[in-house]
Amino acid sequence: MTQWWYNHKTGEVEEGAQSLGSDRDGPFDSREDAARAPEIIAERARKWAAEDASADD
């Protein structure tokens, strides 16, 4: 199964782990998901922040 990565240093989608691990996010199951990586990561961060805030109550 092919894994896709988003290189946040270059803004490019990579098929397989081509660049340094510190420069990429993933893996993602599809090229489309990897291309949306910044959006997906922001959504996850918002969700985790909301969970943390509710845990503090």
C-alpha cells in the first residue's frame, strides 16, 4: 500500500518517505489527504485543544 507524505518545508506531496522525517507529515492514505495535510493538522489541533479545555473544567 502506498503511503503519502506532506513535506511542510517545500509544500509538496511525496509518494513514500522521500525527505527527512522532520520535514514531513504523515503518512496519509491518499495523495488528496496528504495535499490537505495543513488543514487536517489544524483541525486535529483544534479538536485536541477543545478536549484539553473540557478536561480542565
